[in-house]
Amino acid sequence: MSAATEATTDDTAPLDAVTGDAAAADAAAAAAVAVAATGSPRRHAVFHRLRVAAVEPLTDDAVAVTFDVPPDLRPEFRFRAGQHLTVRAPAIEGDVRRNYSICAPATGDRLRIGVKRVPGGAFSTYVTEQLAPGDELEVMTPTGTFCPDLDPGSARRYVAVAAGSGITPVLSILATALEVEPASTAALVLVNRRASTIMFLEELEDLKDTYPDRFQLLHVLHEEASEVELLSGRLDVDRLHRILDALVPPQDVDAWFLCGPLALTESVRGALLERGVEAGRVHRELFFVGDAPAPRRPRPVDPRPTAGAEVTVLLDGRSTTFRLPRDGVPVLEATLAARPDAPFACKNGVCGTCRAHVVEGAVEMDTNYALEPEELERGVVLTCQAHPVTDRLVVDYDR
């Protein structure tokens, strides 16, 4: 996420440069492009302790954090454009974890995130005010499916609409797409309060300079006037329609990527659907949804319950079975009681870190802000929101 909850990594040497073997480095670069385009299977995400290589200021309240990934862990931290990392800080007491989107192109081996300070946020305040190079953070291997399926032979049109720290996954997506697909083009509508609050402004300008004929950058500032009236003010539905009419014709776009607060992504998605854009072409990721959904009157997990569904969880090649009342805690909470290594981050149905496949039985989810319709059709669920509705349930985190 990305910017999904409090929501990106950096090592500039080629993966195999440490060997001094040019052929190995070329092979690694080719493999990086292949991973950026298609992704690679891996087991469920796990934490590794990584040294912080750099902490760079982006704005008055945001920094970019680059991690030093040791050679033996670099295959584990291969990522697809648009994926995110779950991060913990040993300096913060308790299991406080946050999700941050990777902002670097997936064609390299930089592991870099952007962190914006959230008022009252313990983790983001620590990172933006105290974290320094040489410190260590616990970083989960990349997760998330807010990713384009790239093909070097394709010629596509990508458009992203992002607000604030929602730029983090979008920057990775667009930079990777423009590099992997030489015949493709991209546009970005980026919403901020003022120019001084724009995260990764230099990187965006560099991207525009690198691809002047293929990348269109539109800044919409709602607290600062610009030379173009159309791009000055809040991105309400009327302004969005005018931008689409004048600058970004929807009929020319193959894939849309939306990242920002729930209200913004909902209004943009609705406007696109009104114009006949196919729902399957519109992808979104959230970094703020408002208040968390109300709990379903959960009961404590009894290690010896006799009522409820029989739930089997497949995780890291091992199975764990327990009883869970249908109106009890979500599957994730019950799983953590027996398997503390189960992956999760926000527990609000936003980041998607806790996703798993239903192999047998069925569940009902309280809410879902992370899964696409096609994922739901394949049986993917958010275990932090899932409750069994059948007498037997089998959930697979490894699939």
C-alpha cells in the first residue's frame, strides 16, 4: 500500500555486480525486466531486518527511506511495480507495523519507500523525525497486486490519478511501464495542496525529461493558483470531466491506476464508468478510508471451543486447524492465536497483506477495499475481514 495505511527502497549497484561478472550482471538486468513485467511466485511474505541506507527529505513532512538489501536477500525483495512493504521498527514498543508502497522502478534493485508524517502517528513520526542511516527496520517481503501486467512488445496508454502520498505506487508503476514498454505512453494527474507539498517532485520532473513525448504530467493544486485555471482548485467531478475532455481522453486509455483517499478514488472511478470505461480497466489502491468498519461483536478466541466452523489454515507448508464461531473474530485473529507468523498489516481491509485463497467452504467479509472483482472470483479473501459461513473452511496463504 502503499500509501495504503500510514504509507517505498535503494541500492544502486546491479544485483550481480559484486561478483565482477558482466555476463551475470546482464542476466540479472534481464531477469529484473522479466520480473517487472510478469512478477514471480513466492511464499507468503516474511520479515527481515534491513539496514537503512538513506533517509532523504521530500517535503516538510515526508521522507524517502532507502534500504540496504544484502545480496542473499535480494531475490526475496524482488518486487512488481505497485507493490508495497510492511515495516516494523524495533525502537517502537509493541508490534506496530505500517504499510508503505515501493516508489522505485521494478527494473532495478533499489528498495525505497516514501513516508509522510501522519498527525499523531507514532510510526510515521519516528521515521520522519528520528530514523537515520545505519538504523535497522524489520521489513516484510513485497506484497500487493496493484500492478500492471507489462509486456515489452505492447503499445498501451496508462493514466494514473493520485493524491498526496498516493504518488508512491504510481511513481513505480509509470516509471516501470515507460521503461519496459518502449512503445507505451503514460499520463499522471497528481493532486496536492501546494507545490511545496508534492512528494517526489524531482523524480517526476526527471521522468518527464526522460520521456518528453511519452509522459504527460498534470499537477492539480487546490490551495495554490497555477497558470492554467483548469488545474487550479479541488479535483471535483466537474473539474475531472473537464480535464478528461481537454487533456486525457478516456477512450484512448488502456488502464487506469487510482491511488488516494476513498472519496477521491470513488468519484474518479464513478466518472470513468459514466463515460463507458470498462470496470476491469480501472484499478485502485487506498491509503485512507476513514473510520475502520465496526466489529461484528467478536468473541475472544477460546483455545478449546466445541461450536463453530472447523477452520484449517495452510501457511508456509504447514496446516493448523481450530474452531471458530461464525459470529466470532475474523479468520486472521484466530489464526494469529496459533500462528503468529501469519502476514498482516492494517487489519482494516485496505492493504491486502493478509490475503489468502479459500480452498474449501466459504466466508463473508465485513469490508473489502483491496481486492479486485476478478480476485474475488478466484476465491481470494482478506482474512482480517473474513468470517466462516460453512461448517468447514480451508484457507491457503501459500497459494
